[in-house]
Amino acid sequence: MQTVLVIDDDSALRDTIGLMLEKEGFRPALAADGKSGLKQALTLKPDLILVDLKMPGLNGMEVCKQVRAAEMKTPLIVLSAIGDEFDKVLLLEIGADDYVVKPFGTRELLARIRALLRRSSSEETRVVAFGEVEVDLTRRVVLKKGEDLKLTRAEYNLLTYFLQNPDRPLTRDMILNSVWGYESFPNTRTVDAHVVRLRQKLEADSNAPRHFLTVHGVGYRFLP
Amino acid sequence: MQTVLVIDDDSALRDTIGLMLEKEGFRPALAADGKSGLKQALTLKPDLILVDLKMPGLNGMEVCKQVRAAEMKTPLIVLSAIGDEFDKVLLLEIGADDYVVKPFGTRELLARIRALLRRSSSEETRVVAFGEVEVDLTRRVVLKKGEDLKLTRAEYNLLTYFLQNPDRPLTRDMILNSVWGYESFPNTRTVDAHVVRLRQKLEADSNAPRHFLTVHGVGYRFLP
DNA sequence: GAATTTGTAAAATTCTTGTAAACAACCTCA
DNA sequence: TGAGGTTGTTTACAAGAATTTTACAAATTC
């Protein structure tokens, strides 16, 4: 079942949408303001986000920006009132995928939601799996045996780098350059520390790794 | 981190794409016209090039042609406006890898970029074989009768040196200089020790080597 | 057959890696 | 702001692996 997060300060509208979603087979999650909405977006990792443009505190634009800043690619629809001043282009530029102008029919909204979900899931199935681990690159979620696993930013970045370069030896320097970038110059041993943690979190038996292998004298090799 | 060069005279679009790339973990490089773009393409050696078809001066087609004339295999995507007259076939013939028609969503562009990078990074598998041994230079894997063989760093380096210099006598000093480098000065007998191990691991009968031959008084010769 | 060179196992040494723990930087929430 | 938590980085050291050296037997050359 797909989760849709609704962030809107108008409680009546929020509930209406929530009910509609439920009836249509989605799992709705509701948030009354931008701040708590953002938090839920990051922790809950919904499949789609609906966010009102105009809200006290964190508005829709801000929420959208911050979601994208967290490298989440969750499809996001902005709800805007008819009188709202807003720049469609800017909206899309900061990472919103679509917008709907109030008042809208539930039918229309639903169609948009479905279309967006379809689009963003078919564009690229961005889920890769190895061993007992699944990685959803779009939602930035990592599951082990179906259970949500918390990876830190560095761990996740390292993981995706491994995923992009399977089955070939990667030197610590390659890894540092690609994952950490040229700006920071951490010790090459830093890589080891993170590999250890990836093993502890992702390998069935971290003492006998089957996916994150060391190539003695060279670096590491990821085997899906 | 991968560098993407964006060549477009429309500064707004250029910047939008640049920002998007940055957010998605690429290092963007921007050029406002074909001439400077071409220059950057040649000096910067980006991982991918996005070039607008219609530009004053050097247009996208010209840029593409010249990049290919320089024997660069950098993946290249052409951006074209919806009304632009252009011949898709010709475009691909002169070496473009893909094209996207404006207006396009950042998601779509991104998907194309990723797909293309993935496609072109799959490098030709460089495999050499001799006797019952196969060496995969990209994966750094050595197979004997199809079975994975574990070589240490020194052994592997020595092996690749032999592979690069088949059928000619190599003195121990040449080998030391090329494989060990000028920094370390091990005893020349070290070479012998490693040749022994290569024979043991790679020869069908290490007592009657057929590939790693000794040239008495000189050194060794590799015969594929 | 003497002198030299090579093969080879095993010892000695040096390097690399795994890992925990210390430390630093950075959020976040009151 | 500042206490407390989280994440990232460095360090230290043990364990293990690889490399180099050594010693002596075997082979080769003249």
C-alpha cells in the first residue's frame, strides 16, 4: 500500500483528502503544518507528498526545498489557492513535480496523484537488491529482510557508490574522490571505518562479508 | 563525482540545469556558447556533455562533430527546442548519443543523463587469455580453468607487466623498475620468488613452465 | 667440476586491515 | 544559548596477510 503524506493547515481539507485517499486504497498521513510535515516526510518516507503552498511557518515551497535538500526524490504535488501568487516555473525548479489549484475536485487530484506515481515509478525502477537487502534510490530507503534500516548520509552515499560500481575493485582514493568529493580530504582509513559499518548493518554475517569484500592491497569490491 | 558540461546560450536554462545537476550530485560546468564549450570539453574532459542544438556561432551539431573529431568518446546529449528543424538520424550519426526536446522536465533529463552514463561506463571488458588462464583487467580477476584464482597485489602487478611485454626477455632490473617503481629497492631475488608463485598458481605444471620461462643469465620471458 | 645462476620453502619483516574507542563537528530541541 | 544526541573522522593497536630475505639444493654454463 502506498503512503501519501498530506501537509495542510486547513483541517477540513486535510481530512477530506485523507478520507478520499483511504477510500481509494492509499494510506494517508496527515500533518497540520510545514514543520511537522517535513519531519514526517523525512521519517515516514511516503510515496508521495501533497503540500499546501500557503501555510504559516514553513510554507509549501520551503517544505519542497528541504525535502529535496535531503536528497529525497519523493514525488511532490503543491496545492495552491486560486489567488496565491506563485511562480509555476520556480515551483518546478525547486523540485515540485506538479501543482493543483484550489478549488479542485477529488477526482482531479486523484488523477494527478495516480499519474505522478505512475510516472515516477516507471521512469526508472530505482530499486536495487542484493542479498537480503533492498535499496530504494528514489525514496532513499534501505530495507534488510523487509525491515527499515537507518543509514547515515555517509553510509548511504558510500552504498550507492558501491551499487553503481559493482564487481570491480575500488581503491580508497577512488572512493574518497567520488563519495566525499574533492573538497574534503579525510584520511583514507575513514573509508574503512564506513565499510565496517556498512558490513555491520547490511551483511548477514559481518565477519564473513559476501557483498562488501576487501581486495587486499587495493581497496574494496562490491558484489551484488 | 561526475562532471557534466552544459553548453547553452540561454542563461536561465543553463543555470537551472546547473543547479539541478549540483543537487543530484554531479559537478556542473557551464558554457554560454559553442566555442567556449568546445574548449571546456577538450580541457575539462567531462563525463557527459549537454549541448543546445541552436546557438549563435558554433551550434550543437558543430560542437558534437568537433568533440568526436578529437576522438573523445564522452557521452553527449543534444537539447533541442520543440520547433527546431533537425534530423535525428543525422544527429546520431555525427556522434550524439541522445537528444531531449524542450521543454523537458528535470526528471526526464536526469533519467537520460543517468541512463547514458550507465551505458557508457560499462567499458569494454578487457580480457586476455593464455594457456588455461583468463585475466579480466577491469574486474581484476584471474581465472584458471574457469576457477577464480586469488592473486596478491604484487603477483597481479607482475602478471600484468608480463602480459604487456610478451615474448621478450625481461631483466630483473627492468621488472623491478616497472612493477615496483623507483621508490623501493628490494633485492632482485624478490622477483624470482614472485615468479615462482606465479608459476605455481598459473602454470599447468609448475615444474615445466610453458609461459613464464627463465632466460638464464638474463631474467624471464613471458610467452602467451 | 667449479663457478654462477636459479628454484624454492620457510623465516623474518613489513604492510594492511578490522575494529573499538576517542575525539570533533554538527544538529536539534528545549 | 547550551546540553545532549548524532554523525563523521582520526587514532591506536591487534590480527592477519603479503612481501622480502635467507639459506640451501638444484640446475646451468663454460
